Amino acid sequence: QVQLVESGGGLVQAGGSLRLSCAASGRIFSVNRMGWYRQAPGKQRELVAVCTNGGETNYADSVKGRFTISRDNAKNTAYLQMNSLKPEDTAVYYCNALVATDTWFQYWGQGTQVTVSS
């Protein structure tokens, strides 16, 4: 069984920063892609940022230049540094990982709330 445990969400004023962490644990053979998605009330879940185990990254246009995703492959952990936060960044942020145990499977974290006040 694989678990993704997220931390680092909270309430911040516009212009502030937060850092999210996502640690994968369990019977893991390999972790390929790790990323962050978010879902605001009444909206669909959307990709925020993704990073492969080779370090390739991809970002939503709305967060480019403000958010940075990084990984510690030895710890199976991904981070999302969020700077210059805006009220429209308010959402539940979910960690996502493509993990190999006996087979490849996509796992989701429980979500962490990020609220940006104006």
C-alpha cells in the first residue's frame, strides 16, 4: 500500500509564500512523475506543476514564474514553493504520483487547503 502525505497548506495574505510537501511511503519500487493539482470550489481539478524523476518540469501558465516544483528522489518527496500568491490560487491542493510497486499506479494525496486572502 502506498500513501501520499501532504503538508504545508494554510492561510496567507496576497503576495505571501507557502511551501507544500508531499511524501510517498509504502512498498515502493520507483516513483516516476510527481505533481500537484488543485481544485477550487465549483471548478474542475487542474494541473499546477509536475516533475519527473529526471527533473523535467511542467507548469500551468497561471503559476509560471511564481511556483517552483522540486523533488528529493531519495526521500520520494516533492515540494511546491509558492510565491507571490494571489486570491485566485485559493484551492485544495492535491499531490499526485505515478508509483511502481508490483505495477505502475497513480496515487493521490488527501489534499491540503491553501487560502489566500486579499
